[in-house]
Amino acid sequence: MTHAHLTTNELVMIEASVEKDTSVLEIAQSLKRSRQTIHKVVTFLKQGHSAN
């Protein structure tokens, strides 16, 4: 099984969605990515980091 890195655009979209309190499931479905992948990014962002 292969994996692909998230694009910069996807990271920015995740960051914007987190600011709107969108659920991990909703973000994952809209980006067609796994919940685990999105959850890792959301956790990273909530620790005070930025997608930029």
C-alpha cells in the first residue's frame, strides 16, 4: 500500500476547517483522506502550530 503526502492546499483547508470547528470525520470525507491522517494534523494544529 502506498501513501501520499498532504498538499499545502489540503493543510490550509484543514486549518481553516479546524477554526470553524468542523469535525475530523467531515474534513476527512470532504478531502477523501483517512480520519487518522486528518486527526494527526488537527492534533498538531491544536498544539499551536500552523499549516504555513
